[in-house]
Amino acid sequence: MKKRCDFLDCKKVLLLSSITCKCTKTFCSTHRSSYDHSCNYDYKNEHTSTLMKYMSSAVITDKVAGRI
């Protein structure tokens, strides 16, 4: 059985260019965007937590200015 796009009205056969979204569904190249298939994955929360992780680390600079 060939895999098909998980979008409601699309039944394209998926080839090598198919995309598996973070919502765990597989889409064709037409519906790969999260806006196209009304993705319910919370991208904003994921990026906020990643950003907070990087912002919480200390910044350490060289003690000798102008050194290469």
C-alpha cells in the first residue's frame, strides 16, 4: 500500500519529497507548511523554551581586549 498525504482532501501518493511534520503527520510538498494543514503543534512554546535556555547561560569574554 502506497503512503498518501494526510491532508483532508489531498490523496497524492508520497514520494521521497514527503515531509513529516512535528504533529507526526506526513504531507506532500503542497501541504507541508504548518499554515496549509492547520498544524496543532505549539511552535511558539518550543522556540521560547530554546531561547530561554540560551539566554540563561553566562557570557564570558576575553580578559585581554584586542587579542586575536
